[in-house]
Amino acid sequence: MTSDVAQTNASIVVRQVTCPHCKGPSLYAAANEHRPFCSFRCQQNDFGSWATESFSVQADTAHDEDPLR
Ligand SMILES: [Zn+2]
């Protein structure tokens, strides 16, 4: 009998944040599935960059374990 639905809708807060990748405005809301990124492209680019970094770190470590001749 109460208006729970209306209260739930009122509690949805749409915020604008800074995209971690392009530093542009990004909509931090349920409608933006790539949040806190502004777009799919930014999300993929950011994940790709840190994934590449960790891979290169692992490769460097492997090189360091090369025995001296
Ligand atoms: Zn972005």
C-alpha cells in the first residue's frame, strides 16, 4: 500500500565523474555500464594498458632469472 517504487526511483543518484582514461566527463549511473569510464573504448584501452604492463613486468622478471654465463 506504500509508494516504495517511487521512493526507490528518487534514491537513484546520477553523478558525473572524470573518466580515468581520457579525463573527460563520464556518467556514473546504472545506464553507463562502462562506469567509471565514459565509454567502452576507454574501458578497453585502460584495461589493455595495465594488462600489457603486468605482462611486461613478468617478462622482465623471467629475463632476470636468466643464469649468468
Ligand atoms: Zn573516457
